[in-house]
Amino acid sequence: MRNTASGLAVASHIEITSSTVRRGDVIQIGGRLCRVVNLVQLPGGAKQLLFESGELLTMHSRSRFTALRMRLMQRGGDQFRGLSSSRHRR
């Protein structure tokens, strides 16, 4: 975690598919961490991912990976309000 001027950045592991992958996601492939810098939509729901290293990966529409995603948590009136899920907020 790291503090930023407007909130708190929190890293979380999530499962991604070709429809949920985003720029900035970090995927571990072959023991290496690869950060997605660009996405290209392909026919059939597939996406081509471009990594910082310049390598390409085509993600099939049914592929599933675990990725590390940074989320910026906004602080509200309560100091840790941004860390609770939306279901539990008052």
C-alpha cells in the first residue's frame, strides 16, 4: 500500500477474463510479472495484450488469469470508509 495525495492505493488479486482485463493490470506469466500497457479487441471476444516489455499475448474469450490490480481508495468523512465494502456503508 502507498499513500497518495487524494487517497490510498491498495493492491488486490482478482480473476480477469478478456472482457474484464484493463490497462495497468499485472499478470504473472511463466514466473515473470507483465504489466498491460495496451489492449486490442479481436473477433470472437478475444483481446491482444501488449506488455511493457513489448511482448504480446492473445487472450481467448474463455481465458482466465489472476492479476494484480491497483485501486485508489478515496477517503470520505470517516478515515477508513473507503476500505469497507459498499454493502456495509451507512
